[in-house]
Amino acid sequence: MYRVTGCIELELPEEKALQAVARALDVEARNPPDPRRGRVEVRVEPGKLVVCFEARDLAAARTLANTYLSLAATTVEVVAATGG
């Protein structure tokens, strides 16, 4: 069996948005709906957020990437809408 791994870097110029996205994604990473399908690590680096994943197959990797990117986009929109 193979595993799919990868990292996504999100550059966010505003520190408030960066921290909000990091918190939201970290909560999801710590409480995955099905940990057997894959795992995610979230870390903050200067000016960017790094989301690394390891999945049991390509479908699980796609699901993880879509989920985390959607949650990140939604969080950035909420921060912007609330004057962040």
C-alpha cells in the first residue's frame, strides 16, 4: 500500500488572519473525523501557514486538501468581514 504526502503553503500578509486560520485548522487537525484515512500537521512560519498531510490513498489526500483549503478560505473571509 502507498501513502500520499504533501504540504501546502498559504501566504497571508495579515497576522490576524494568519493566526485565525492556524487556530481553525489546528482544531480540525487535532480532531480528524477518520484518523485512519490520514493525518495533518499545521504550523506557522513567518508570513505563512504550512499545512502538511499524509493520507492512505489519493482520494483521502484530495479530501484532506479540499477540506483544509475550504476551511482556510472561509476563515479568511470571516476575518475580513468582521474587520480583521
